[in-house]
Amino acid sequence: MLLPKRAKYRKQQRGRLKGISGNGTKVSFGEYGLLSESIGWISSRQIEAARKSITHYTKRGGRVWIRIFPDKPVTKKPAEVRMGGGKGEVSEHVAPVRPGRMLFEISGVAKEMALEALRLASHKLPVKTTIISKN
């Protein structure tokens, strides 16, 4: 699973996601890409599940690029704990995603295989996605 090696601060506030993505919006490395169409948080587990489904379907052929990184810590208080007592401990790391953000890219495989692999990966993610090609 992906997570940051170091962080300036251990805990972060939730913040607010609005608007469309400014950078990371084009197919830069591969031939086909999975583009986000909605706002959401993608956890490191979901990124890994999507990556595994791509590599499994392509039988480790071609090349896969992960264009997002889960650098936002999310805290969670334990079950059945009363209000107060401070912020909970970090439970996972997420990648905040806006519409227009490129999530995965793939190259080196046939078009049909790439499209199906990205379709399978999109089922593992909590955001609405579309598949686009470089051309």
C-alpha cells in the first residue's frame, strides 16, 4: 500500500474539495488513461486494488502508471467512544480527487486489453470515471 514516508504534521483537517482538477489532467506517460469524473477520496487500499486488477488482467504485460498518491491522513476514533477527548488516531491515507484528474495510465498492450483492464480497475474506485486515449 502507498503511504507517505514522512509528513510535516501527523494529522490534517478534512478541508474542502471543489472545482475541477488543475494539473494531472492529460494522458502523459501511457496510451490510455482512467480519468476521474467526480469528487472523492480514494484510499491507498482502493488504489492498490485497482492496480492489482490491471496487472492481473494484463498478465503483467505493458506498463502501468499510478498518477495519484495518498498523502492525506484521515483520523478515526475507536468504536463506542464518547465525544471529546481530542482527535482520533490516523487510520488511513487518502488521495483527494477532483473531476478531470488522471488516475491511472497504461501502455504496451492491445487496445481491447487496455480498455478492459481500466474498466475493471474503475469498479474498485469510489469515484465516477471514464477511459480516454492519448489521441
